[in-house]
Amino acid sequence: MPVDLGNTKPLAWDSADLDADTRAMLDNLQPNILQPHTREHLSVLFVHFGDGADGRRFLRSLVPLMKSARKHLEEVRAFRESATPGTVYVGVGISKAGYLALGHATNKFTDNAFKSGMKRRKDTLSDPPVGDWEIPYQKEIHAVILIGDATKAPVTAARAKVVELLPATAGILGEETGLAQRNPEGKGIEHFGYVDGRSQPLFLADQVAEEKGVNWNPFFPLSHILAADPLAPKPDQHFGTYLVFRKLEQNVRAFRQAEKDLADSLGLTGEDRERAGAMLVGRFRNGTPLRLHGKPSSDGWPTQNDFSYRDDPGGKCPVSAHIRKTTPRETRDGGLERGGVMMARRGQTYGTRTDNPWDDAPPETRPTGGVGLLFMAFNSSLQDQFEFMQQAWANDPDFPEPGTGQDPIIGQGKRTVEVRFPESWGSTKLSPPQKQIPQTVTMKGGEYFFMPSLAYLKSL
Ligand code: HEM
């Protein structure tokens, strides 16, 4: 039986009744796709192949360092049951230019964004000119190697092995080092100080069982994330996914100043001042969704995810907030009716901080650069998911309605539209129109990759 990508039931990956094709899929799929891999520490290597045969041998030689999605899921379970630590994550993505350098035709890939490469999509996405990207990203990147773990030592060791395997004809064009940030509650946060990575599409039965909701269904079919690996020995058993990688620098000082200015111009006082930032993100710093609470919840479960925006025209969570622009949640299966836009976000913060990203210290004490997000997300279609979300939603000042403005966090393009915010939480009374906050996230470069099946890598 072919793998049922459209199955409307979450995948019971550990079931004894699993058909042979689905088993083969799990044994050949890379980890970190169906479920995030722990990666407090991450090394990202961008590689260029000078010689196709050497490049193929190199990729094949990485397979013994890699594990399958099934092995990863078993490790996650063992960690939960007996705190047994898992093994290091080594992931491989290949760009269109990379496949060509390896001597493969790319006509069997269906995704046009992937086949163009990110540089040629910059106008569609309103990205900065390629000449302004950091140097490694201006070059022709053939492959990305992701190496991640809960601690630093295994990453350093696996990175050294990868570098050792690199043939003389290949080179490392650039490298990023990801380092997770956490708040005092231990939750993963991004550099503006907000809990991140909370809302995700879920594919597996055990994950979905843990996050049952009545207003929002986090389950999405595998068709959302998997694409047949067209160059693998058996494309009906061997799957991969498209990776979007973007280095997004965050000007934390400017963002914290913008939060303050917004609180001032709306006349917010006392505790209510925190609502300014929450109206930009859609959640308070500790993860509390503005849709459900007017102030940070301390009920022990602040990072709730069971909500939709059906009964909130924007008085609680403004329609312009980052999480609302990028996931409108209009129906219980929000996003699906628009072609299934939600992606599996697997980003990682980069850069170190001498201040505490989560606290209330003044903007002047915050970094203006050198820190940000290595934005990574898996898609079955880059065009219908990442690109659609960035272009048709985040960058469009008229989405979901005229006068919404760009996404305050990631919107690109001139921010000329004036915007309005509810005067108090849940109020239909809106502020007078005011300037949007300045853009505080800058794209420094990126690329599109396909994360092939292990079967493909072994076949090289
Ligand atoms: C530096 C850049 C970024 C920052 C600081 C940022 C920050 C955040 C934060 C704090 C959340 C809330 C946590 C959660 O609900 O999981 C979030 C959620 C989200 N972000 Fe971002 N983000 C960034 C880039 C992006 C990009 C480039 C995209 C897509 C094009 C994106 C799409 C999303 C989506 C889809 C959600 C989940 C919304 C939901 O399901 O409710 N983000 N982001």
C-alpha cells in the first residue's frame, strides 16, 4: 500500500500494523522533520562541490553519522521513559545548484521556488538585493549540513568528522552557530524575548494525543510536509521535504524601543504596557496568547494553543499581530482551506547575549545586531507554504483586510500604511491611525534545499 500522505488520521508511527511502505518511509526519512530534534547547540555548514563524483562520495560517507526518523522517535521515547540521552542529529539538504553539481537532472522536482533558488525569488519576497546579503549566501551553495544536540561536545565531535570527510575538491563557504536561548521557566525564546516554537503542525498520533484542543486542531496530514524523493530508488517509499533557510538578524534595541513607543502613543499604563509588545507578536513574552488573556497568564500553562480567531475581530489579538498574520486560524483547521500554508518551523537562535533577553531592562542596553534567528522550516511546497506566507500574508499590508499593515516582525516592503490598535484588551474602540513600527528584522541571506531520503544518499 503506498504511503497515505493525505491520511486524515495522525500517523501511529510505532503501531505493529504499519504497512511496509510507511515503515520504509520512516526508516529512510531524515529526523527533525516529523518531530523537532533537540538542538540547543547547532552547527550549520554550507558546502560547495567542486567535483560531482567527490560530492556524491562525500554525501554517501555522511550516512553512517545520520539516523532515521524512526530511530529519532525511538530515542525521544527512551528519553521520556528513562532519561536516556539521544544521539547527535546530522541532517543534509541539497540545493538545486547542488543537484546539478552532483550530476543529477532536477526536472523531477515539482517545486518551482526550489528550482529557482532563493536568489531568483528575492523580488517576489521583497528581499534585500543579493549584494547586501552576507558573503557566503551570495555564493552558489550546494548543500547544507545541520549538526545539532542538547550539549556542545557531540556537536563539536560530529562537526569535526564531517569536515574530515570533506573532499579536497569541496569547500565550506560559510558556517552558522546556533545557540538556544531560554527564559527562567526553561522555555525556548527568540532574541526579542518571546517564547517561540510553540505552535506547530503535528503529524504523529502521540503528539496529537498530548495536545487535544476544541478550538484549534494542530494535526496536519503528512502531505503538508513530505514530498516523494524523486531521485531515490523507490520514490513511493522514500520521502524528503523542502527546507527554507533564512538568516534573519534582529535589532533588539530597535524592537524594544518600538514596544515602548507604541505603549506611549497608545497611552498604556502600568501592567497594561506589556500589551504593546504582545499586540505586535500575538503572545506575551511568556507565551500567553493575547487571544485568550489581556495580561500574561501565570496559571502554569501560559503557552496555550487551543484558540481560534473566529470570535475576535481584532480587539483582543490585532489582525496585524505576527502569529495572526502568519496563521489566521479562521476555521478549526485554519490554514487548510487556503491550501495548507502551515510549515513545520525548526528555527534556531544565533548569537550570544550579555544581557537577559527576557527581562525588562531598557532598550539602550540591548544589542542592535549580531543576534537573530536561523529561520528554518520544512514544507511539501515552498511556493504554497513559506513563500505564500511571507509574500501574500506577512508582506501584504492589505491582508487580511485593508489597513492591516505589514507583519510587524517579519514584514518586508515599505511600511506606509497607518495602523490602529484596540485601546484596551477586547475593546472595539480603536486608536487613531499611527505609523507602523520600523522594520527590525533583516534578511541576511538564505537558500532553498531538499532534505533527501537516506536511501538516496546511500545510493550515491
Ligand atoms: C526573527 C524572526 C522571527 C521572530 C522573532 C519570530 C517570532 C515568533 C514568535 C515569538 C512566535 C510565537 C510562538 C509560537 O506561537 O510558536 C512565532 C510564531 C510563528 N511564526 Fe515567527 N518569528 C520570526 C520569523 C518567522 C518567519 C520568517 C515566519 C514565516 C514566514 C514565521 C512564522 C510563524 C508562524 C507560522 C508562527 C506560529 C503561528 C501560530 O500557529 O499561531 N516566523 N514567531
